[in-house]
Amino acid sequence: MQADLIQEARRQAEICNACRYCEGYCSVFPSLNAERAFSDGAITQLANLCHNCRGCYYACQYTAPHEFDLNLPKALAEVRRDSWESFAWPQPLARRFHTHGGAIALALMIGFALLFWAVRVIGSSGGEGFYAVLSHNAMVAIFAPAFVLPLFSIFLSLRRYWVKVGGKPLQVADVTAAFKRAGQMQDLAAGHGEGCNFEDEDRFSQARRHTHQTIMYGFLLCFASTSIATVLHYGFGMHAPYGLWSLPKLFGISGGVLLTVGCGTMVYLKQKSDRDLGDPAAWGGDIGFILLLGFVGLSGLVLYVLGSSALMPALLAIHLGSVLTFFLLTPYTKMAHGFYRLAALVRDAQRKRGM
């Protein structure tokens, strides 16, 4: 990890620890105030606890032009992104995709090309619906490794993170508390519950919190749709295509709508926000990832609407290409923040129990 980023965050954390004005703002400050000295691991943990709500910045009396020049949201955002890049495997991919939206767009085009090639060369020996274009076995052969390998990469990354922050053996109570906090997005409501200041300085708003929830639950619904379809296919011999009122379709459509709306809203909110209170170097990568995730949802909806037309083969390749790109880039884009933040919340639950 970059020592200068850690050192600057440590300097600011020490000043905040002496002041303690923001003690009740979010989960960062109780954890920060519990420390007397900040190791590199402690700074890394604080950075991944931070949700960049920015309330502390607007409440702080030591921001520029004060000589202390505090900007804790930015300092922690830079450490946070650096931690994802440092722990990632393989590391060079993370350093490229976390900061370059253009690299994400290039990967997306490659994903399209691969799926168009698969449709033309592999094709299908028969089947209904989408399987008339690309066989089920071919889809499994393409997407199973694209799903499993990123999970293995994330596992290695989180193990490195856990060692760095001094994580203890997992307890069910700590994991449950972390999932509850993540599901409710409590830290995006800040300590007072009125919301955060992400998009409009000192005006509190729940917009970012609700947008995050929309994206998260949209993604989970899409994942549930695929999982249920897999169970129906292999467990009950019920093969696609499925009817409108089937669980795969209901979950998939509702999830696609939530993803599309949520990602569009998130881009709007980020455009309104002050880039200097986050990690400016990662702004392009953040936008690229949000657009990619939103495109996955949108292309799925378009494919559903036009799935019976002559455009279906091309739309299928475009949608599957975006899904393939999303899976492969999961460990190296902003998507990784969900895994790290959940791990940070588990570690914070351990701290509260004195571990």
C-alpha cells in the first residue's frame, strides 16, 4: 500500500481523535475514537468503514483554509481504493480498472465480441428461446468459470484484508450484525439518521442511501432469478424459457428495473457531488462501473421486450457480453467495495464485543 496515503490519513485521524466533535456521525468515528494510535491496519479498517457521506467534512472547523487542512472523506477514500488495489489478485488488473472508465468500456467491447463469436461459431444444436441461439451447455461453459474465478480472486483479496486489519475468527453474531447494517444502509443515514451530505453540501438527504438500496436489491433479485432458474433446470427438469409469472421472470424483470433506475440515479448524484471530497483518481472508474452495471439491467429488459423479434440473437449477445464483462471485472472495479465494506462491518462488530 502507498505509505504517503496511509500517513496523511493517519495525520487527519489523529486530529479527529483529539477533537471528537464528530464522534456520533457514523460507524467510523466510534471506531476511530476507540484507538490511541493508528497502525496501517487500523487506518485501512477505518477507510473501508467509511461510506463517504461527507457529513464530517461540512461540520469540521479544521478544513481549508485552516492550517490543519482536514479532508477526511478524501483521505479515507484514497486509502480505501489503494487497499482494494493492493490486496487484489492479480494486482495489475485492479490498478487499471479502479481508475479508468475507458478500460471498463474496452473490456465491455471485448465481452461483446466474444459472445458474438460464440453465437456464430458454437451456436446451438437445437432448443427453445435463447437456447436456439446459444446452447445451454455452451452458456454454462462460458459463464461458470467467469463466475467462479472472480469469487476465488475476491476470497484471496479478503483474506489479505482480514489479516491486515487484525480480524478474529468469525462468529455468527458478528456476521449477522454486519449483514443487518449493510442491508439497512445505516451508515448512509449517518449517525443522526437524517441522511448524508453527498450531493449537496450541508443539506441532508436520504437520496444516496435509497439509491444504494435500489441497486443492491435490484442486483440481488437478478441473482435470485438466475439461481432459481438453475435449480428449476437441474433439480426439476424445468427448462427455459419460463412464463411471465414464473419466479425467474418476476425476479429478473423487477431486478432489471431496479438496477437500471438505481444506476441512472447514482450517476446523476455523483455528477452533483464534489469530486474533491472523494478519490478524484477513481471517479472515471466509478462512473464506468455504474454504467456497466446499469447496462446489464437495461440490456436484459430490452432483450425481454424484443426477445421474440429478429433482433433477439444480437440482443442476446450484447446482454450476455455485458454480464460476462461484469462477472470478470467484479474483483477489480467498484463492485469490490461491497465485499470489503461487509468485511469491515464484521470487524467493527468484533471491536464492539472487545475482540
